[in-house]
Amino acid sequence: MQSAELKQFVVDKIDDLKARDVVVIDVSKQSNITDYMVICSGTSKTHVKAIAENLVVEAKAAGIPPLGVEGRDSSEWVLVDMGDVILHVMQDQTRDFYQLEKLWSEKQA
């Protein structure tokens, strides 16, 4: 699967579980480990974990298992590494604190 197709797959799967405030950042010129970062919010620890788990299950079913998943235990910030696309699912407070969108947009400027 091409990285643009994988990005759309990730966005579709997180949308299935009503992820909020989805932002897609093209980091292909800033990073040699991934092409896209998808950042979204969940309403609770349970929602954050469910969004990430849905992507993991659907990706495995599609024959593209994630390279890794981090943060499942705390579920304040769960990262799903799909290779060309990295998904960050966060609770609002964690997202506000780390401000990944701002960090990566400043790198592009």
C-alpha cells in the first residue's frame, strides 16, 4: 500500500470510532522514518485506547500489521506505528501539553 493510501486507511479507521480534531501532517521532507503523522483526540482513556485498537485490528485484517504500538497501558497518548504513517491518539490535556501540530508546523516553516 502506498503511503497516501495508508494515510487514508488510517483516517478512515479512526473516523469509524469518532476520533475528534483529526490533523494530518506531511512530514516526508522533515523525517526519514515516516511520511505522515496523523494526530487525533479521544474523549477519555477508554476512547483513546478504542480508537488505536480499532486501527490495529483493522490493519491486521487488511494484511498490514502495525510495526509497533506504544502507550496502551496509560491510554493518555497511544502511538500506532504503521511505517509510512504514524498515528497519535491523545486525550485533550495531553495533546494541549505536547502540541505536536505546532512542533511539526514550525519545522516546516
